Amino acid sequence: MVNKALKIMWIILLASAACAAQQNSVEQLFQRILSNSSGPMPSTEELFTTVNEVSVAAMPAAQLQRTLLLGRQCLQSSRAEVRQAGMVLFISTVTRGDSARFLEGYADDLGSLLAGPEGAISLRHASLYVLGSMKPQLPPKAVAHLSAHLEDNRNSDEEALTIAASLIDASPSDSVTVQRALRVVARRAQPGLTAGVLRQLGLSKSKAPEALDFVATSLQDSDVHIRASAVDAASRMDKYTRQRFAARLQQIASDPSEPEHTRDQAKTALQP
């Protein structure tokens, strides 16, 4: 019995040591990157094996704060591969449920990257993602940077959606925010963007008059995917708000030409 207890204790100690070693290795990796300013970078495999949402989630607060300071130095490097490694740390950190407390102080650093080159794998793209994903809620500085770039013509549709959805989530019933987001949707007229904003309005349970008008109009849209997204949005709102859409939802629920999933969701939305 004693031997079994000792064995269990050793397993726990070894697991704790392994976890601590992984946490330490994140900090040590960035120390190594910064100390070797012109030398070879860690391999992609080593970077992503060491720095990821699991290893960063396990880091104690003090250690993560120290490591993020190293990450900031990486973002300021003249070497593109060092900047990219720094961004991997910020992306891994933003997945934490308490990421805002760690990243709020870096909003200006991330915001400064929004003037840089665009592209799906650019630091600009990644910065928008991090700024818009801080949890449990967006800090004011993150909101300010996102808001300043909402109408930016350089945004891809995906980036426009990231910004619009993040701002709506931060202030779901603020008419000014919703109006600005919907103007971007109208100007771009891209079904994917429209559908994404509709979904966010539903997820955020927006009660802004402009949001409810947009959902009602979209329920009548000729595009089956936009109608489906509008049904999805309506189904996520409270029962009193859903009553506003009841007549149109009933039509969709009983229309055999609508996709089965859309009909089923409309029926669910009609339930008390």
C-alpha cells in the first residue's frame, strides 16, 4: 500500500516537473531568440510545439507577463521571422479565458501593426484577430483600435467581419456601432460578410433597432444562405424579440423549398 502511494506521488511529481519544464521552455525559447539576433531561428516545429494554447494556458501569471515582454521585443524586431515568432505568443495567449488582463497593455503595440502590409498571413491580420479576441471582454484600447479600422478599405472581407463582429460583441445594443457595421456590410455586399454579421447580432442578442430591422430584411433576402443566417440570428434572441419575426419565421418553417435545417431552426425559433 505504501509502495503504491509512493508510486502515485512520484507520478504526480514527474507530471508537475514536466509541466513546469514546458512552461519554462516558452520563456527560454524567446530568451534564446532575442539573444541570437542574427543567428538561425528555432524550427517551425519547435516553435509551435513549444508555444501553443496549451503551454501558454499552463503558465503562471508572473511568468507569462515576463514572457510577453519578450514577445513585445520580438514584435519590434527588424527581422520578419522574429516578429512572426512574437505574434505566435500573442495568438496563443489570446485563447486564454483571462487573456485581456495580460494583453490589454499591448493593445497599442498590436495597433501599430495595423498600418503594415495586409494579407491572410500578415502581422496586420493576426493583430486584428488578437485585438478582437481578448477575453472575457475587449479592453477599451482594443475597441478603439478596431473601431479606427472598421471602414478601412484595406480590410479583407474576413478582416472586416473580425472587426465588425468584435465591436458588436463589445457593444451589442449601441446603435452607432451597429449602424457603422451595417454600412460596411452594405458597401461590400458580400454574402459571407453579411451572414457573419447576422450571426453575431444573434449571438450578442442585439436589441438595437437597426439590428432588428436588418434581421427582418434579411429574412426576406433572395439568397438562401443569408435567409438561413437571419433565421439563425432570430433564433438566438429572446422570446419577446423573436415575436417580431414570427410571421416570416412561420412562412419559412412551412416552406418545402427551404433547406431542412433552416426550416427546423425556424420552428425552434417559434417555440415559446
